[in-house]
Amino acid sequence: MSVDEAVVVAAEGAPDPAGVHAGVQRKPVKTHQGLATLVIVVMSILWALPVLGFFITSLRSKAAADDTGWWTVFVHPSLTFSNYINVLFHGGANIQGGGLFPYAMNSLAIAIPATIIPIIVASMAAYSLSWVRFKSADTVYFIIFGLQVVPLQMSLVPLLQLYSHGAHIGGFPIFPNLNLHGSIAEVWISHTMFSMPLAVFLLYNFIAQLPNELIEAARVDGAGYLYIYRRVVMPLSLPAIASFAIFQFLWVWNDLLIGLTFSAKSASAQPITVQLQQLSGTFGSHLDLLTAGGFVTIIIPMIVFFSLQRYFVRGLLAGSVKG
């Protein structure tokens, strides 16, 4: 069996040999299916009601949203999509430079590299720490693990100074001034750095548990470290990579602190969350626009989540090497 065939078998799970489990009768497991179904239905309704009210409010006029509750729409239906048009392309006086559409593109330009780059770098680091043994590998891993306890708020001001003026010791520059202050690159580079310790930790725990037989078989076939990483480690690590990608993308997309800190002086580099906070107006007087803007920010994370969700199922089906 070749290395690629072994990877496919390990990732998808080998079928049950004929006759091994044939004729084996399993006793039915007694479950309270009716009660479980009722609990799930009640919890789903309780979760869906606020979301439904949020969505209905986004389709109501400002006067209707201010004067009556969202449930009155069932008695006096009056819905409009003008709130979404205003939020995306006009925005009113509370959004700098028009609607939220340009800032949604900024969020994509920040979230995509801040998700892909940590995955590439962290997967290489996790593979090296777990399978390419070298001196002080455990020390490096524990240092990376310890960096997770450092609050990112402690590094915001030093990073701002680093982006603006570089770093100098005794007048000697140790880090050049890259002129990144106020740019989109400043935001996604910061997200990349902050996520790296967690990414290495999560991927290391998964990659270190891969079957040793697969790695040894690849080495016997003459595969090098890079080939094993690309053709063995990465395909088998897709469930862990997809899990981290979902959480990282959602965290970066929904982040306000880092986006507000590093793009406060440049509206052209601000993510959608920075502009969304300005939609409420004084004392929350623009609830209609705020709810519409909230649903605009939900669409792309939902697409990402449901696109990568199948890898969780594939991870459940992943088996081990069959003897």
C-alpha cells in the first residue's frame, strides 16, 4: 500500500471486512427519545425567538421600531428592505465614508490572511515539534504554551510604538520602521501574532497523535520531511485545521478591540465592527439600522461555518491504521 492510499484509509476509515460483524445482534438502547425531543424543541424555540425579533426589527421602519414591539408585526405587517440598503451603501451620518460595504471588505482583507497565515506557520511548527525531533524541542513547546497566558492587552501599546517608530536600543535600530501605522496590514499582522501560540498548541496536540506507522511508512518509502508534511500530515489534520480556522475567523471577524486600537486614525482601514458600533447613534436611537447592520455581519461567518462544518464529520470518521 502506498503512502497516499494509507492516508486515505486513515482519514476516511476502512470499511468493515465482510463477515466480521455479520450476524452480530446488538441489544437496542433504551432512550427517552420523546423527552429529549421535547427539550431540544423548547431550547431551539427559546434560542430562535430573540433572533427572530432581531431579524424582524431590521425589516421595520424607524418609527415602527421605536414605538412598538417587534411582535406587533404579526398584527400590522409592514416590512421593508430599505434598512439594509441604507446600512450597506448609505449608512447615514453615523458611518464615515458611506455604508458598511467597504468596511465589510476591510474585514475580509483582515480575517482571511489572519486565518490562513497562522494555520500554515502553526502547522509547520507543530509538525516540527512533534515529529522532527531536535534539541530543546520540549523547551520551545513549553515557551509557546506559556505565551497563551500573556494578555494581549499588555502588548497593544508596545505594538503601536513598534509600528509607528520601529524599535531602538541605545540609538541603534533593532527593528525598522515599516510605516504600517493606520493600514490594514497592521491589523491582520497583530491578529496573526496574537493567535500563533494557541494555533501551535491546538495543532500540536492533534498532529502528535497521528499514527506512527504512517510516518514510518513514508520514511521507508524515501519521503522527506516536506513531502510527509504535505501529503500525510496536512490531509490527516484537516479536522483540527478546520476547527481552528472557524474559531480564528470568527474571532477576527467579530473583534473590536484590536481593530479599534490599530485603525482608529485611518477610517479606510477600519473593520466592519468599528463602524457597526457607531450605528446605534445617541442613546440607541437607530435600532433599525443597528439590527440590519448586525445581520449583515452575521452572513459571512455563517457561510464560513457551514462550509467547514463537514470536516468535523470527517474527523469523527477518521480511523487508525488497520493491521
